[in-house]
Amino acid sequence: MNAVPLAFTKERSLKIVAMIARYLLGLMFLVFGLNDFLHFIPVKQMPTGAAGQFAQILNSSHYMDVVASIMILSAILFLVNRYVPLGLTLLGPVLVNILLFHILLLPTGIVVGAFATVLWALVAWRNRSAFAGIFAQRAEG
């Protein structure tokens, strides 16, 4: 019986973790993106204060329709495992805004956004070679 090298099993397990994270991220943003259009998740109560006003403005201006479309597109890219770096790039600013909304306006809902950010980071780490160029100290030419 041949022993499997440790590096192989570690790499394989990281690949599996990233794949699970990609599917979870895809499912999460597909559901929440579609919910913006289909309203199948009941809303308990709109937040009050600045958070409620901000959410109302985003919804009434159809800004959230654009964000939901980006979420759906990214989710599909994750689920079909095509153009994953593009999906990560599109979803990054959405996650930043989700986190900022909850940090600054509604801290009680940050758990889901933080979980999505961890999933995003796992998938991004697995696809880090696609982003190597943006971390170049100097541009060519």
C-alpha cells in the first residue's frame, strides 16, 4: 500500500474546501439576488432609523435591482465554475457594501455578511493566481 504524500492531501483538502465555499457562495447569492425580484423570503420588519431610510432609498431608486443582478450573475459563474475570478471581482464591492451597511448602520445583521466574506476569501485564495497582476508594484510600459 502506497502512502499518499502529506502535501498532496493538504492541497486536495484545500481544493475541496474552496469548492464547497464556491458552491455555498453561489447558492447564497443566487437565493438573495433572486429574492430581490421574486420576494419569496418574508421580511419581518424594515429597520428603523438611518438603516431603514438608506434601505428605502436603495430600493426605491432601483439601485438594489442592479446589485441583485450582479449577485445573480456572480452566483451563476460560481455554480457553473466558469469565469470565477470575474465573479469574485463583481461580488467584492457588493460584500464591502454589505459589511459597511451592517458595521455602520445595522450591526445585528452582520453574521451573514461576515460568513459570505469568509467564503469569498476562501474562493479568492484558491484563484489568487488570476489576481497576481493587480498586486504588481509597478506597471509595465
